[in-house]
Amino acid sequence: MGKFGCRCGNVLSNVHQPTEINGRILSEKSDDEFFEDLAAIIDDYIEHLGRDDVPTWRAKYFNEQYPTNLTAGEMLHDVLTGRFWNLTLDMWECDQCGRVWIEESVNANSFCAYSFDEPLEKRPKVLGLNKS
């Protein structure tokens, strides 16, 4: 969570989440890697569960300080969230001028700005809740 200053002078903040000005970009190549990891991690968990050996699975992905009383869903969430964050670029959309800022590389905290040809009021918002 943090703040980001746009060239137009607007300060963007994602301190209160969820927000419609901050998101992530996953490339097609990274998309393939993420979903392969997702399947492999879930399969690995199920195999360990079948052997009644979840502690070994937990030790494979977490350190000793990681809580031992979490559900399978909570543990999988934590592992997969880390994978997702390490494959995606951070993105900000200025709610004043519409400029989109995309991180230059994963975890770089350095951004490139992109502007649209159409004025803000004539184009759809890029970020927000996207459902099919």
C-alpha cells in the first residue's frame, strides 16, 4: 500500500483497499507460468494431504514462524499470492487525467506513463471490478 504522484499533480493512494486506481498486469507468458504453478502447488498439497503429511508441505513453502492452525485455503492463498506478485507488474490509473502508469519490471518500483488519445470522459475506466 502506498501513494503515487501523477504528472498532472494528483496524488494516488491505495491505502484504503480495494481501490479502482491500482491493479496488476500479468503477461501471457507469465499467465502460463502462474497457472502451471497453481496446478502444481495444488497437486502437491493434495498428494501430501493424501499421505497425511501436510506439515512437510507447509515446511516446503513456509518458515517455522508461519501459523500451523490455518486452513488449506488460507495456506494455498498465501503461496499463490506470492507467485502472482512475483509475476505481475504494478499499475496505477490516475482518476484525474486518466494517465496509466505501468511498472517497468517486476518489483522495480519504477514506472512508465501512458496517455490515451481520447479524453477521460470519452473512454472507459481501465481499472476497477472487471467481470465477464
